[in-house]
Amino acid sequence: MRRWAFLILGALAAPVLASPASARDVGADVVPRITIGGRLISTLNATWLQGDGRDDDDLYDVSIADTSILTRFDRRLFDRSVGGAVVGLEFPDPDADFTDSVFYHRVFAFLWDRGYQVELGRTKLRNFLVEFPTLRDDDLLRFTEILNGFSNSNTEEYHQFGNHLALDLFWPQRFLQVTGYLAQRIETDPAGEMKEEFDLNSGGLFLQRTVPGPLKFSSRLRQLGVGWDAQKVDVDGDTWKHAFVAGGVVNLTMDPLDHWEAVAQVIYDTGAGDRDLTTDQGRALAESVAVAAAVNYRHSTFQVLRWKAALTAAYKDYRDEDAAEWSVVPTFQYRLGDGMGLLAQYQYTRRSGDLATAVGFDQEHTVQIGLSFDFETTFNDYIGERQSILNMEHGYVR
């Protein structure tokens, strides 16, 4: 009888005496969903620079800039929300003030559900509203994104990426989205070298109406929004730089096979402190108004994209200086197969006044011809897609 009593007591005590490590080990058996995606974009670039009072200059190179690899790991949580992390790297421009061959452009944790999304870490800054149909997202960076007033480097990634805490709130029935963020933009010294330490130095608030990709042909207006961004640049004391942005996307036709759309955005930057246009930081701190617009055509066969062509135009006026610039960019992309594309783009840029003197060339012609390849694959998918991982990269917004 005593033997049976000890056995029963031992069975009852086993769960109590189990170590906390054993309980945690159960969660380790829940394999996360794993998504791997990437894009290679390789172009042969030919650039001709022309300036008054100096010799013309010709540049030729092969560029793999903006080539990127992304990985995402996520799980369903106890309350049915989804949490996970993204790690990604990108190849910067070869002439950038950047000592490494790759740049970790996305390293962040996230949490999302139907009505909200939280991001914490390094990722794309919320410094624009709409995406323009150029080959690379930095082809018209000076016109289409709010510039980083802390950077005196020609490295485009310093303007586009940074550490932030962002909260998105969604009202799906009304297609409304409110975004608030605190950002830690990358800071450089006057020589353009990244500082080892920098503070939480900016923030902003955006409000927009965005129709999801599967419903984009349900109305003419696909996207419309406004936003405000503030940077504490500390030039000549406690100084703030504010920027206000508005933009949208309109369906010109409702045919998904032969589709025309129009894209437009305007950015007013109050600027701060030094307005010397001879440096990258000086141009970022100058008061300016930038306007960009594009018409984009997409031809699909059985709703599979075969080719697209676009014409983008942009203008920027430096308000307190005798300076302006404008650019026209026709772009063509032809899909050779799933994930494989043939690319072609011409960009003409014209500068005037003090800006032409500062840059050294008042006219610039760039021709790009190349190939792109993109892929995405998912393992252990038990969650259901909110958006493709490639939607985080330029040119893949559905």
C-alpha cells in the first residue's frame, strides 16, 4: 500500500517540481514562418555631365546599387496577433561615402494585427508618401523624400534608413491609416563619416487613405495623404527643421490589363541654419519646395504583368537662394519571365543659379540599361499573408 501511495504522490508532484526551463522548451518547438526574398538590379550606366566654364565629363560604370536580400521570421502569438523580425542588407552606390560593401538597411522587430502595426529598429524612414516608378528609389531622392539634415554624406542610404519606433493604426473599412513615429536618423561629421553615437533626433505624423492592393481597381482614388516630419538639427543652437508632405495616386483607367495611373507628391521643407548649397548637408537644410509627378502604364496578360512604361518629372526650388533644379525620367521595364526583367531608363537633370555653381555641372544625362531578378519563398506558412516581403523594397508595391 505504501508503494502505491508514493507512486501517486510522485505523479501529483511532478508538474510542480518541473523546472521553468522545461516549460520554455515547449515554445522552442513552434517553428516560425520563414520568408526569404530579394532582388538583384544590375545596370550599365552612362553619364554625361556638362557645365559652363569647365570641361564636360563622361562616366561609365556597372552598378548593382539597391540589390538587396531580406529574411523575415514570424509567429502567431497567444492573442492571435503576429510578431517577428526582419533582417536585410543592401548594396549601396559604388561612389558613396561608405567604407563597407553592404549596408544593413533593415534590422527590426514588429508586431501586427488587423488594427495596428508596431516596428522597432532600423528600416525605411517614413519620409515620403508615394512611390515613383523609377528604376531605383534614389534616382530622384532630392525631389521625392524628406532629406536628412544630420548627414553631410552623399550616401543615399543615410537619408532613407534609420532607427525608429513607428506605430500604424488602421481602420480597414474606411481605408484609413494613421502613422506616428520617433526616429534616430543617421548623423555624420563634417567629413561625411558616420558618428558612433547619436540621439533620438526626429519624429513625425502621417494620415492617409490607402486602398489595399487586391481592391485597387474599386475606386479612382487609390491613395491620398498628408504628413509632417520634424528634425532637431541643432544648427546654431536649439534648431528644428520641419517638412510637410502631401501626395496621392489616382487610377486613370479601371482596366487591370491595360492600366494607367497618375502619381503626385509635394514637399515643403522649412529648412534650418546653414543654407550653403555647396555641401550635401547645406542642401538638406535649405528651405525648399519639391514637386514630383508621374504617369505610369502597365500592360498585363491574364493579369500577369508583361511590361510597364512611365514618365516622371520633378522640380525643386530653393526658396532663399537663387537656385533650382528639375529632372525628367522616362522608364521602361519588360518582364522576360517570372521575376526576371529587362530595364531601360534615361534621366535628364538641369540645374540653375547657385546650385549649378555648387555642384559644378548644370546639365546631366544618364542612360541605364540592365537586368533585374527578384524572388520570394516561404517555409512553414501557417499565418496568411498581410503583404509580400518584397513590398518593403522599391518597385514592388502592389
